[in-house]
Amino acid sequence: MTLRPVDFASLLCSRLCHDLLSPVGALNNGLELLADETDPEMRQRCLELLSESARASANKLKFFRLAFGAAGGFGETVDAREARAAIEGLFGDNNRLTIGWLVDDGVLPKPAVKVMLNLALIAGDALVRGGQLDIGAESRGEIVEIVVRGEGPRVVLDTELRTALAGSADDAVITPRAAAAYLVQALVADNGGTLQVSAPDAAALLFGVAFKRG
């Protein structure tokens, strides 16, 4: 499974546009309502909705910049607090999702942070009715281990994402929704690591990654 860089860039752009369409569209709708509304209470409610949509848009952009882009600087490591803030910002408005942060290291290799964030994104999306999302990472000498676990009343990991994580997906049928899974698989492979995914019938969704520091 090896996409051309331009094709992968297209997948990422499509994924970003899809995820940002809702909050940005809400901003546009809120501005239109505000322009026509004269009732003070309704105007205040419109302003609150605009604030919520603007915050959601900013949080998504911060997360995607770190998960997909070059955020964190051009060094080899990223402050773990930045990764935590990105994850909590992305899921902060989801009252049905509880996040557990189990990362003791102050800094992590940049590939590890990208893997961790993208697995958190995949697991969070799989918890369709909410639940518990735990993210852990630990350095053991030259080895970095990452664990992401999702548990809830309904956990659905699409077959397309599962095959992309395994590196067995057909390039011709990879869609934008699998962009994060493809990136995780590529980063793990590039760093000589291993990726394990819990079985489809497991009670909880579990991702385990181990690879060498760059």
C-alpha cells in the first residue's frame, strides 16, 4: 500500500474540508441569523452559537495542524502537553466522551505524537455513542510504546480503516475517511515499528504501537 504523495495530500485535504464544513457552516448560518434578528435574547443566543462554532473550528485546526502538519516546530520532539491540549480540544465539546491521559514523558518524538493523535482521532470516531478514551505512551530506552483504548456502549471501527491500519488496503479504493489510518500505518512502517489492533469482536477497541526513536 503506497500512495503517491499528491494522492495522499488530496485525501488529507478532503478529510480536513469534511471535518471543518460543519463548524464553519454553522458560523455562516449564525451570521445570517444575526443579521436578520432584532430580539435581544435571540441575538445573544446567536452570539453564543457563533462563539461555540468558532471555538470548535479553531480546536479542529490546531489538532489537524499537529496530527497532519508541521506543528511543534522543526525539531525531533514535541511537548506532550501540546498533544494533550490538541486531543482535549478536539473532543472537549463531546459530553459523552471521557478522556484518560496516561503519558508521563515530558516530550515525545514527533512521529510518536502524530501516531498517537491519529489513533486517538480514529478511536474517538469509533465510539459512536461516547464512552472512555484512554491515551498512553511510554519510552523504554530507544523504544516508544503507544496505547490507545476506546470502550463504550457501541464501538465501530470501519473495515476500511482496519485494513488501512494493517497496510493491506488497495490504494485505488482508499477514501478520505481512511487518511488518518493510512498515515499511522506509514509512520509506523517508516520507523520500523509494529502496530496491533484488537479483534473486531473484542469488548473494547485497542491500538498498540511500538517503534524505535528516530
